[in-house]
Amino acid sequence: MSPRPKIITPQGSLQEAIITIAWKQIAESGAASLSLRAIARELNITAPAIYNYYPSRDDLVTALIIHAYTDFGDAQLAAVQAVPEGDLVGRLLAAGAAYRAWALAYPERFHLIFGTPIPGYVAPEEKTLPVAARALTALLSVLDMLRDQGRLRMLPGQEIEPEKLALFEERKRMGAEEDIELLSIAVLIWSRVHGFVALEVSNNLPPYGTSPDMLYQYLLDSIIKEFLL
């Protein structure tokens, strides 16, 4: 068997190639099996060439998490912005549809950021938490506009536990702009959407009854009825 030819790439594209092969490896074997040396073999380069970009496996995992969260958030924001600004119900539905569509299109990325932790890996929160907030950015933007128009049903008399308030203040320190009341509603909505999507991506929805498309639409419609005035 003849050796694979060396990959000749423009300046900067080797880093993109590493990311692409890493996602391929995760899709085939799971995140726990991620190996810099295996990626180097796939690209037909030496391991030190990868170490110039990612000194360790954990550095690469962190880069993949940031990449996934960024792409996830961008997909939802693009879907929301494609709907006229005056159609806030349409924007809310678009955010929900984009959440599910991205997860089904990129299950390996969804599992990396929301699934089983990788043994031995500890995410650097100063890098991952700010970008993780992008998963809620599109939803929060629509909820904020709904509240401004008096169309959002607020939570009655909520009391914030001191430790939760401290976490919220830490989020604000990282650049978040929403208030805790709006964030609470967003988390309630997100938990319902995410729970359904996580079951579907993991092939754990019961194999009977109404189709997933119809069930998910019913879920989104029920959220609108509950939270919109």
C-alpha cells in the first residue's frame, strides 16, 4: 500500500483540519477515545505538528467545546434573525426549531457539550462558561422583546436562593446582560426543549405514538400558550 500523500494546506488551515478530524473521530468512537496521535496519523503529519496548536488532548477538547457552543448559538441566532422582528412568536418557534435541527445534524457535538463527561477532563470554566451562554442567547433575545411589549408571562413572586444569586452574579461578571427574572423563564423553557431533544438525539424517545416532529411542535406550542400573554 502506497503511503498517503502529505497534506499541503494554506497557512492556518491545518488547525481547521485538526478540528474536522477530531469531530470525525468522536463521531466514530466517542469523545473519550480522542487521540492527538490518531489525528496526526489521519492527517499524515507528525504529532508535534498538532502540539503546536493543541499541547494536550484536553486543550483540543476545550477547543471543540468552544467550537460546538459557538456554532450552536450561531445557528439559533441566524434562525431567529431570519424571521421579521415584529413576528416574535415566529422568532420563538424558529429558535426552538433551530435548537433541535442543530442537535440532530451534529449529535456528536451535542453529546460533547451536554452528554457524559470525558474521564479525566475538567473544563476550564473561564473559557467554556462564557461561550456556553450562547446556547441561550437567541431565546433570551426573543423573551426580552416579548417582555418589553408586555407579552411575556412573568413568574409569580419568585425568591432567589443566596447561592443561586451568587452564580448569577458570576455570570454577569462574565458579560451576561440579562436579569435573573428573565433568565429563570429562559431556563424553564430551555429545560423542556432540551429534555425532548436530548432524548431524541440519544434515540430514547419511545418507538410508538405520534411522530417526533408532531410531538416537538406540540411542545413548542404548549410553551407559547403558557408563557405568552
